[in-house]
Amino acid sequence: MVETKRWNVMKTGTNNEMRIIEAGELLKAGETVAFPTETVYGLGADATNSVAVAKIFQAKGRPQDNPLIAHVATKEQLFQLVESVPSYVEKLIDTFSPGPITYVLPSNGTCADNVTAGLTTVGVRIPSHPVALKLLKACNTPIAAPSANLSGKPSPTTAEHVWDDLHGKIAGLVDGGPTGVGLESTVVDCTQDIPIILRPGGISLEELEEVVGKVMMDPALQSASATEKPKAPGMKYKHYAPEVPMWLIEGGSEKIQETYIQLKAEGKRVGVLANRNILEKLTVDEKISLGESLEEVASNLYDGLRKFKQGDVDIILCDTYPEIGIGQAVMNRLRKAASRYIVE
Ligand code: AMP
Ligand code: MG
């Protein structure tokens, strides 16, 4: 157990800059510090220091073969980590960075081997959250940072989520309030002539195509077959799982109500996670609203999944969403979180 230092950087009229500098000092000294980004909270360590990076894997219980994303403050710093890149990369960076997008590029070896999990490529991103940017500038070194949750659990969108999972296991936590997007960055393989989405996220396929033309989806994302190997190593692992089993239900409020009645007849306590307009039509024990728009659903999803606790309900029923825009990322996470997918 280590003592986890906690800084609140949302206090008005106080010295938040000093708190961020203090957190940066811990990172520079080779310690792990969790911090807010616009996607989810990240667990950071100096990406050039393999001993520091090893502490991330240790704290999260993360499989060793799952590479980390290196975070930098500027485009110049991004280019310092990679070999030459296809011309479309600069267009993507100028349009979407800082923002929720990660570029997988040939590594030039600046990042430690355990950041890339021994791959020849490195995932790099420039976060847009002001606290993340200030912290990166304060320590002036690339920071490797996966989501700041225990491996397998839903990613953290508040400092409380991070505290629940990791206090006593990490050196520091910068509390900057709830994150915005609520789902992780879009991971784009930029080593080929055409960019390939390895993980859908905050920037949609449609948005990318508007800037660079044709963009592909990693076939492993669409296929349920085990033969199709995802190119982002992390995509093969169990992910985002709530404490109790979650069933994903296609077919709207009627199908959810029908499944609920069947489960009640078996003596189960059932919680429902859905949009406000769906919940209004249902008679159920427990319910949590994800809001209205797809953006709200993305932003509230992980908190919703974490709120249903063992002892309160035996099973969670969750609605499905159209796979357009951020809906692609929402459905990607829901399919991974679900223990069963009921199709109408
Ligand atoms: P996390 O930071 O926990 O949200 O996970 C980062 C995601 O990016 C995982 O799915 C990784 O497998 C993926 N990733 C990171 N670096 C690379 C890389 N060099 N090549 C392919 N995928 C990567
Ligand atoms: Mg993660």
C-alpha cells in the first residue's frame, strides 16, 4: 500500500497551478499519477522510464502485452516519438488534435519498450483537457496513460471512480471533476496508406472521412469470430464489466419489459440502464437514465455501469443504440461489457 496523494484543481481562487506542478514533480520522479482527460481519467507515468511504466501495469493488473498510449502536449512532441509518417497524419492532427484521437505510428524508440508492449509502433495522442495539457507541460516528458481503472472494469469518468479502484496503489490523483466525452479515444492505425480504426471512440469514422477520404474499420471489430485477431492488442480482453451481469437487449422498451417480467418470475432483481424516454415506458425495480442524445449516453455510460452494485440487483438490462457517430463507440463498449446479447 502507498499513500495516494489527492489534489483538487477545481477550487476557485486558490493555487491550482501549484497543485498541478506538484503532481508533475511526482511523475518526473517516476511515480504514477491519475489525471482527468476529455475522454476518461488516465493513469500516468513517464513514458521514457520503464520502471515507472511498470508501476501502471502493476496497479491496474493490466496484461503485459497490451500497449499504452503516450500522451504529449504538442504536435512537435508527438513527432519526437515517431519515424516519418504518411501525409494524411498531419491533416488529422491539424483537424482533431488536441482531442479524443490516438495515432498508431512507427516508434523511434523514445518510449520505453513496455509502453509499446514490444511492438514496433507506438500510440500517441494530444488530450484537449486543460488540466491534462497543463500537467503534460509541467513535466515536459511524454506520459504513458491507460484508463485509470482496474483492468476489466468500466473506465473512470470521475475522480471517485479512480479512488474506488486504485487508492493505495498509485502515488497521486488529480481531481478535475467529471470528464466530458466519457468514452476513450478513437485509436487509428496510421502505418498504412489508408487509416484503419482499431478502436472506435470520441471521433467518429464519418468525421475522419470528411478530412482524409476513405477510412477503414479493423475487420475484427465487426466480426464475432475468434479467428479475426484485433490489431489493437487490448481489444481482445474482457472489458468494462459491471459488478453484476449485464444483458444487452435489442428491441426497445417492449423487449426490455418482456425480459424483465421473465427474470422477475425467476425471482431475480433487475436494474435497467436506458434513455430517459425508454425508462418512462417501463415498470421496473431500479433504473438509471443515460440521458437523451448519443453524446449524453456516451458521457454517462461508465458511471451508469458502475452504479449498479452487487446486492442491489442480480442483473442489468441495457438498451442498444444506432451505430452512427459516437454510437459506434457506445455499442463497441456495450458489446464488450455484456455477458449476453439478446437480439429481437
Ligand atoms: P487504454 O489506454 O486502456 O484505453 O487502451 C489503449 C488501447 O490502445 C488498447 O486497446 C491498446 O491495445 C491500443 N494501442 C495502444 N498502442 C497501440 C499500438 N502501438 N498498436 C495497436 N494498438 C495500440
Ligand atoms: Mg482501458
